[in-house]
Amino acid sequence: MRDWTPNTWRERPVTHQPVYPDTSLLDSVLEDLASFPPLVTSWEIETLKAQLAEAARGERFLLQGGDCAEQFNTCTPEAITNKLKILLQMSLVLVHGTRKRVIRVGRFAGQYAKPRSSPIEERDGQALASYFGDNVNAADYNEASRVPDPRRLITGYERSALTLNFIRSLIGGGFADLHHPEFWNLDFVQHSPRAAEYQAIVQSIGESVRFMEILTGISVSDISRVDFYTSHEGLLLPFESAITREVPRRNGWYNLGTHFPWIGMRTADVDHAHVEFYRGIRNPLGVKIGPGEPGRDLPGFIEQLLDILHPDDEPGRLTLVHRYGAAGIEEHLPALIDAVRKTGKTVLFVCDPMHGNTIRTSSGVKTRRFEDILKELERAIDIHAGNDSILGGVHFELTGDNVTECTGGARGLSDEDLGDSYQSLVDPRLNYEQSLEMAMLVAEKLGG
């Protein structure tokens, strides 16, 4: 790819980038980042790519989940452990339901930046720059906090390294103990009319684990290696290009700050900077696909996008993450499947049932309804099956903590409950109980 370098994106229109007052400081920070040890390795990236190729063929299933936007002050042992725990438990439920190996990808160790609908936020007559995530500015509502500070990129890289180090230590030390699902926090089950079904799932998982131990003579708690991969939205292009490198004995360039970057729907224009940058790296890529602009030629857009990002039809290279909402999926998803099929190329289809179902309560609080999230997922499964296609994964914004940000679920959280423990600074997440219940319902649907 002779016409590409990690900086050719600078020749294209670019959106959703902060404007740094001190450009010399930014240049110094980027120089430091380029000299730091990488967070991930090229062989980990290639292993994930091979597994995503299997998911596209229906042989594996992708579970991708984590915070909407990580915060520096939640880089704590408890928060990291809880995220790892819920992803592990959800994956075990999905393995049980689908009878497929599950790829675990966290929205962590780098998800510190988010695009916003408006660059300006206004409160009580005062207008300030919007909060674009801890990698850019601070959430405190004052002028000094909202000024983009490039030094935060260094802090974000350090927090990502700390998170990855702790995750790898937990996994290497046997944290991934699947032996006792009956000890999971299942208090929410007693509130559900499907309590008996949930208890049967947990009991069956426990019996399966014990059977495997008897058969192999190996305790599941002794199986210390459970793969977890990292992902984040590759939004801040100066940062992403600074951590992109050539590696020995491999051709091409790798973004060594994450295994699996994705391009958001707001930055997926085929002639803009984000698509230009990501066409040149060897990582597997995700692209969020939504309803799009009115009048956009979807087949033409998909053909161009795949020509640029997926020119060689490399297995595992490209994942399309559709996010249409429960109200829009019937109209839009069949057209997307058809547009991809016309290119003759294979992609991994993943459903993000979160972003298209965001609403505001009468008091202005941003939330999502459990039943809308589930409905979009169930319709995605049916639509793919009805169109001779494969839904190969799910993408959730979730947390291992019992926050109150999404309504519904077995406990029946209402709009009035949202104030009990609403912690997200950007978008609402499923809490621990809602995430595990969602996994059980999706596994049942997929296995049905």
C-alpha cells in the first residue's frame, strides 16, 4: 500500500477532532506516544482476526461489551474485575445456548473518547465545549475543565496499560473460574416471571462444567487461559496514528493500542479521514452502520466502503455493526444484508441494540429500555436467518456494577429509579443484572 502512511489521513476532511490550543504541546505528546511500548501485539491481533473469520462463517460468536466511555477515575481493581466478571459470565451463558465458542472483546483499555452530537453544551445560559471523554477534556462544567488538553492522551495510554496489565494478571492467575455459576449474583432472578427458566440455565451450565471436569480430569479452575481482547472507537486520529507501527517479520502497519478498533457512524464517510486512516492498518476493523443520511445510496455506499476497507476480502478483516433501533431494523437491515451480498464479499455482522434505542425521559434523562434492546436483538436474529445470513455477534454498552441507567429487566426499573445510581457521563449502560439476563434471553433465542 505505497500510497498510504499513518499520516495520509491529514490530507482528507476530518470531523469530531478536538481543537488543541497548544499545538506544540500536542506534537510533544504524540512524539512521546510514538516511543512508548505497545499495549498489544501483532500476533494477538492476527489471532483475533482468525477468530472473527470463524464467527463470520457461523463457527464462533462475538460478545463485545463495556463502558460507553471509560473514565480515568474508574481504573480501579473493583471496576475492572466487575467488567471482566460480567463478560465472562455472559460468554458462558452464550456458549451454553449457542454451542459455539465465544470471542470476548471488551470496550475497555482505551475507550476514553466519544463523539458528541454538538461541540457545545449549554447549561443555565452558559455555553462550554462538550465533554468528549477523558482523553480530551474533563466532565466538570467549567471553562478550564472543558479545554482540550493533549497531556490527557498520555494519561489515557497509561490507564489503558494498567487496565490491560491487571486483566492479563487476573486471567493468568485463574480468575476465569467457571466452576460455580450457582454462586453468581442472581438475586434479580427472583423478580422475574421466568425465574424457573433462568435457574434451569444456571443448573445446566454447572452440570456441563462438572461433566467436562470428569471427562478430562482437569478442574475448570485450573484452565488459566481465557482470551480477552480490547476494542475502542478509533476517534482521535493523531493519537491512533502515533501508536501505529510496522513490526518485525510482518508486512504492513498495525495499530498497537488496541486489538479491534472501530469507526463510528458519524465518521464513516468514505472520502474522509477516518476511513482513509483505517484502510491502511492490518487490525480487524469494525464499522458502525445506522439508518444513514436521507437519500443516501446504501448499495453504493457499502460497495465503496468495502472496496476501501475490505479490498482483498481477507477473512476476519471487516465487521459491520448495525444499529438501527427496534423501530427501524425491519426497514433497514434486509437492505444492508442485500447490499453486502451484492459485493460478493464476506463480513461479520454484529448487532448493536443500544445506540438506536436511546431515548430521554420526560425530565430529560437519557436512557434505554430493556425491552427495546431485546426486541432489536431478537428481530436481528430472525432477519438474518430469514435472509440466509449469519448474525455473528452482539455489541453492548454495559457495566459489571448495578447502576440504574437503563429501565426494565427482571427488577422492572422505571424512569423514577434512574436517579438511584446513574453514573454514566455519556450514554446509559445495562447493569450487571440486566446484562446477565439479556445474555440468557439471547442465548435462548439463538439456541432455539
